[in-house]
Amino acid sequence: MEVAFSAVRRDCPRVGFWSQGSLKRLLLPGVVLLMISYLVLATGFPKTHVSLINYCYYAALAAGFWLAWRFHSGRIFSSLVLLLLADRAVVFFSGGQVEIAGPGLTALEAITFLLPLNFALLALAPERGFLFPAVVLRLVVLFCQSVFVAVICRPLPAAGSHLFRGWLPNPAWLSGTRIPQVSWLALAVTLSLLLARFLRSQKPVDSGSAWALLSAFLALDRGAGGPVSRAFMATAAVMLLISIVETSYLMAYHDDLTNLPSRRAFNAAIAQLEPPYTIAAVDIDHFKKFNDTYGHGTGDQVLRMVAGRLVQVTGYGHPYRVGGEEFTILFPGRSAEQTWEHLELLRALIEHSTFRIRVADRRQAKRGPDRRRVTPGSRWGRPLSETEAGRELSVTVSIGVAQSAGETSPVAEVIEQADQALYRAKANGRNRVEIAGTVRPTRKKRAAAPNRA
């Protein structure tokens, strides 16, 4: 079974898809590192400190290799190998000359075409660390590509000297670069792929690979083995190295299922809170019944859907998943009354979001402990009926809100008050927002819709 979401927002204004956190993770530190590299190179720094640049280049590669091995990141390790081989191959076939021609230029054209394709293959392949089959496959692919480059870079007459030229109708379009047009096209396609994967998964390895690939192209366009080229290659290696650190941070402070900050991040955030602030406790209504009826796989999809709505909360709220179907939203510098309107908007947004369960290909489903095919929409491994599979579902949430009482108000007490307000919201009919210390009239229970969990 597979869950397909189609959000229906009635009487709810649109909220932007782009989040500040996503844009920040996409642009940083790639833009900063490239800007620093450009500024340093513009001052003539490499002319007098070539040995320092070479040291930084090899140090970045060594540190990247070590971290990739330590964190079992076969993708980053392979990407660093590709950068190293690309640099050494161009230097070898150009005879160590910065101004390259002949076999060196042919090697440059082939490598700039193959490099983005390899990055794309690494992005599409599942991460398998350093398992023997995965390592052997990567070595075989690299060996075949190395033989191909060696064959087309033979001394004159070189069979591949014009292989990567003339692919587009006007050669003058990119006359100011050594890199052929087809290689720039391959770069654009790969960067688009990495961007799409980043927007979907928010993984730093995708954004880091994109910036590293762009920096490597700038390095190869500047020649082979020179200080400018080495500086950009070192920048590419640093970007991949930082992506490993960011990935380990996300694993520690973010929930893998919903991609929200986890309880550890929540504990770190409340340790830095200063009054005034407001804490909202959010809980999915009847989630256990929903989970038991439609299966844990569908329950996971519900958690992702609710998390996707929580990140759209207005009023400068910061959502966290603190456990199970429980979420918490922090509002620094806000009172409970100031957050009530934003939380009501969030509650209505979740209430009017619907999704439909449909049958998926069971051959692609993972096997459970009893070796049966367990699909996201199955009930304990048993597939749902066609009637159940086609049903359109929606969920609601109850929200309890509490604010800091003063400069010495303990955070633990505010959290406890928010939990008590949440219990009151559930007791008063669920699907509502309750503020601690205030009394709102109990809402009359509405007739439960047959498709409401």
C-alpha cells in the first residue's frame, strides 16, 4: 500500500513551500566558501603561497577520506576519489603544464563530461557504505572509465580529440572556456538532479555534492595543477567534508521519519530560552486507533503529513517531534494570546488536509520479520481491501498552549502547563486549541465522519 497526499485547504490562506531553514542549508556553506576562494585568489595570494595551497588541498582530501570512512559514507569517499583522479589525470596527460593542449585538452574534455555523470550515479545509488559488492562495483566503473580516457588521449593521431566538441550548433556560445558545451550540459543536468533530491530529502550530502561539483568545474576550467585550480579543488573537498559533519549533526538532532528537529534539539533549545516565550504541545487525535486500523506504515505517512504542516506554522514558531505522535512548537518572544491565531490556522490547515490510500506494487515492498511483504498501507502485513485502499482520510490535532510566567519561570513548569492544556483540549472534544489558565466553552461533539480517524 502507498499513501498519496493531496492537501485540500479550504478557508486557509496559502503558506510558502520554501522555508528559511531549507534555503539556509542549501546556500550555506557553499556560497560562503566559493566567495572566500574568489576573494583570496583575486588578491594574488597563490603567487607567493603555492605550497600552502597544496598543503590545504591534500589536508582537505585526507580529512575528508578519514571522516567518510569513520562515518561509513561510501558516497562521499567515492566523490573525493573522483576529485583526486580528475585532478591527477589532467595533470598527467597535460605534462604538468597549466596551459593544456593536445592529449591534455582531450583528457580535460572527457573528465569534465564524466565527472558530473559519476556524481549523478552516486546520488541515485543507495548508500551502502563500504560493503564489498558496492566497493567492487565502484572500482570496476572507475577502471572502465580510466581505460576509456587513456585510449582517447593517445598521442597524435588522437581518436578522441574531437569526441566532445561540436555537440551544440554554435561553438562560440562558450568560447571563453576550455570545457566543452556538452560537459556544461551534463553539469546542469546533474546540478538539477542534486537540487531536486535536496528539496525532497533536505540532506546536506546532496547540497554539498552540488557545490563541490561546481567548484571542481571552476578548478578544471583554470588549468591543471596550478595554484588557482588547486585552490578550487581544495574548496570542493572542504565542501564534501562539511557535508559529512552536517549529516552527522542531522542524525543526532533531527528525526529521520519526519525530518523535524528531535527531542535532543528541543532540549537544547529550551536550555537557551529566555522569557517571554510560549510552548505549544501538539498531539494527533486518535492516532493509536488510526495506526491499528490502517497499519504502522500508513501511520508513518500520517506523521510525515502532519510534520509537513507543522513546518508551515506562522508566528515564528519552531516545531519539534518529541516522541510518538507528540510534537512541540516553541514561540520565543511571544505570549500565548499572540500565538493563538497562528495555532488556530495550523489546526484548520491540518483538519482540511486529506490523503488517499491506494494499492502499490507489492513486489517493491520490504519484508517483515515473518518474511511477508509488509506495505505502508497494510494492517500488520495483511493487505487492505480495495474498499479500504481507496478511502480518503484526514486527521486532526489537539493543541495545548502555555506561556512563561516571569523571568524566573521554570521551563519544566511551562511544559507541564502546556500538557495539561492539551489534556483539556482532548477532554473538550479534540481538534481544538486550549490555552493554560483560560476557560473556553466546551465545543459540542460533532458526528464523527466515517472516514475520520
